[in-house]
Amino acid sequence: MLKRFLLPGLVLALAACGGLPFNAKPPKVSVADVEIKSLGLLEQKFDVGLRVANPNDFDLKIEGLDFELEVNGRPFATGLARVSTLVPAASSAVLRVDAIMPSKNLIRQLKTLPPETLKDGVPYRIKGRVKIDRLSDWLPIDHAGVYGGEEKKPAPGRAI
């Protein structure tokens, strides 16, 4: 009877050792840059640079990304990419991925994005999932930030 439970327990324990260490943290994903790739009547295509930061003390091999990008609180673009990139421990790498934006999202952004937002930077949120080689499941990603904006120059006569 003991052998009946011992073998499956041993197999599960060995499988668990092949995954991420117990204290592993998921990678952090943020927008590094966005470039227009093509403009069309129904959709636009962007080349998006996503910075993937590895907060762990071991390397992560990224195998895929699936994300939705919001700008100014509204849907902007979506992307799905199969990539193979090694992100060293306590480091980051920029992954180039394609993102598609329907024209209706562009029209909404143009109508609602105040011009002063462009000077201060555009608020964005990226959410989705990332696939790493050590796990069979995808890890969730969710990050909010500000993209771009003019650099603030110190007032004359003030210390930096």
C-alpha cells in the first residue's frame, strides 16, 4: 500500500524541482518604445519594444508574450509573439514585438487624448502573460507607467 502512494509522490516531487525555485518572482514588463510599422484603413501595426526585467538571481528564458496595451485608460493595441530570449539574472532585455491596433481605437485616442498629456508623457498599462521555459503555465503581467514626455529642464539658477 505504501509503495502505491510513494511512487506518485516521488514523481510529483521530482517534477516540482524542475520548475522555478520557491522564491521566484515573475518578470516585470514595461514599454520601452513604440514605432509605427504600417498604417492601414482598418488597422495599424506597431513595432513595440518591451523591456523585460528579471528580478531573480537566476536567468529566465522568455518563450512568448501575449499582451494588451492601454493608453490613457483606453484600449490601444494587442500583441502576441513567440520569442526566444534569455534575460540574465538581475538584468533586463528589450524584446521587439508586433502590436495591432484597430482604427476605431486610434480614432478614440485622437478624440480623447489631451495635447498637454503628450508633454507630460502618455499614461499606459500593459497587461497579459509571459511564457518562460521553466513552467508549463504562463505568468501574468500587469504594469502601469508613463511613456515619453518632454524632459523637465531645471529653472535657471537652480541647483540640479
